[in-house]
Amino acid sequence: MTFKDPLDAAAGGITADGSLEGGAEREVGHLPVMAGEVVEILAPRPGSLQIDATLGGAGHAERILEASAPDGRLLGLDADGAAIARSARRLARFGDRVVLRQTNFGQLAEVAPEAGFRQVDGLFLDLGLSSYQLVDVERGFGFRAGGRLDMRFDTGRGRPAADLLATMEAGELAALFRRYGEEPFAGRIARTIVESRSHTPVVTAEQLAALVERAVPTSKGRRIHPATRVFQALRIAVNDELTNLEAGLAASLVLLRPGGRLVVLSYHSLEDRIVKRFMAAEQRGCICPPEVPICVCGRLPRLRLLGKSRPPSVEEISANPRCRSARLRAAERVAA
Ligand SMILES: C[S@@+](CC[C@H](N)C(=O)[O-])C[C@H]1O[C@@H](n2cnc3c(N)ncnc32)[C@H](O)[C@@H]1O
């Protein structure tokens, strides 16, 4: 599937002038996307074990805990320490039904058993970044952020985006913008950055957005800011998002009990493609080439798809335009 506007949520729903959609700058908080559908599919029962691997503002986690009262338990992860602190406050009323860990969901296969979540009933991934991160100027996720271009979910690990912009060769930057942003003017943008940094380091989101605007031809009626693809590409590279997504999906096969459910919300076609291919391959099982008359690989299906991918309802999009690129995919673990 290709999204109609594949990158419009890449930088978290930023409009062509760089402001947040849906009045999100005025309203502090993050509206959980497709929360009704997510809870309906996970169907968390009392006594069940659930994992929310992307807590953010804990909106979904709260709904899952309410639905699994009085004794369902939830392991909540986020790479961002601020999200963990916020979630701890929001979920405090659930007491020891909640276990929180600041960790990357790429580590899920190790972290969940250590936290006592070995065979779980549900695993939820809501990819990308939250409104809290987007509006925090110190994080450098939004175009108008005045602070340093950081873009790390976990500010204690890895290299900030400004470091990549300061050190990568023009060819490497262009490849990055193409690979993770599908940016048609990748080469021109990379050369503009390298030329500019020879006299002024590119350290703020505003600077980067202005350089991209200078490098790409103006086009009438564009719906997204010209720097959207570049911001998406940098964020994906800084957080190694696609590798971690593959690891998180693979962990679901180990952690979900038969009948347990995996629900994933993605916001751009690069991540949705990974989710789609993973679920399709695990539903198929056998990986023998078509010319082999009988199966020799012996692989059995490990997932059953729960319907096709679905977008938010028209009503939800009009109430929360930032969710318009969301796609939900869900599958159930089957006994292999
Ligand atoms: C879209 S928000 C989740 C919003 C949340 N569902 C809610 O209701 O508020 C995504 C969150 O996932 C976190 N995140 C993204 N990639 C991650 C990863 N690989 N490991 C752990 N957390 C990640 C981000 O830091 C962010 O807080």
C-alpha cells in the first residue's frame, strides 16, 4: 500500500508553514489514535498481560488498563525518559498493575521476560513520535523548534541529528535522504547543507528547514513543508527506527501466547511496508521457492491476519487531523 500522502505525518503532522495541525500547539497533550479500535482488537480481559511498547502520553495504556480491570497487568516501554515519567504520573492510580521501563522496543525480547512478561495476551506498537516531543523545542523534531537539532527519542544514547549534519559527506547525506525520506531532491539538499556548514554549522531545526527551502524548487499548492522528507529521514536514521521496528516485530512471535494479539499503528509507508511484509510472511509460514513442488523448509504460519490495514474514521480525522496518515494492522499468534 502507498499512502495518498505518504509523508504528511512524518514530522508529526506539521503544516506547510511549519506549525502543528489541529491546534496541537495550544492543546498540551497527545490524543491516542484509533484508541477504540486498538482496545477492541486487543480485547484486554481481567487477569491478562499486555505490553504497550510506545507509551508516549500513556493514552492507549490507560484505556488498556481500564478495560482489563481489576487485575490485568501492563508492561509499558518508551525510549524517552520524559515519556516514562509522564506515564508514571498518569498511570499511578493503577498501582502494581503497571510496570514501566525506559528502553527501546528493539530490546523487547530481553526486557519483557526480565520484567515478568513472558507469554502475553497483547502487544501494541504506536510508531513515531508524540505531540509532547514535537512541541518540545529542545528536541528539534519540528521545523520551528529553535533549539539544537537533536531528534533522539532517548537523549542519553546515540548521535543527535546535528552531529550527522556536521560530519557526513554530501553523498552519504543524499543517500540517507533518499533511503529514509524518498526525497527527490536529495543531492541538491545535501550539497546545500555541506556548502552552508563550511561557514556556519547547521545546528537548529529552523536553519535546516530554511536550507531545504532554499535548495528545492518552489511548487504551487504543496500540502507539506518542503523539509518534511528530510526531517523524517534524519529522525529515522538517528533512532535507527526501521531496524528497531523489525526487532520489535520479531519479539512479538516469542512473547505472544497462542491467541495473543499484535496491533501496530504506523504513520508512513516505509514503516507500514515493514509491518505488512512481516505479517504476510508469518501468515504464510513456508518460504520455499514456488518451483519447489512440496515444502522442504518446514516453516509453519505463526500469525493470522485480523483483517486488512485500516485508517482512522472520517470523524476521528476531522477531530484530530494529525492522525490522518495512521494505518492500523493487526494479527493473532497461532500455535506453530
Ligand atoms: C506516537 S507516540 C505514542 C503515543 C501513545 N500511544 C499515547 O497514547 O500517548 C510514540 C512513542 O513511542 C516512542 N518510541 C518510538 N520509537 C521507539 C522505540 N524504538 N522504542 C521505544 N519507544 C519508542 C516515542 O518516544 C514516543 O513517545
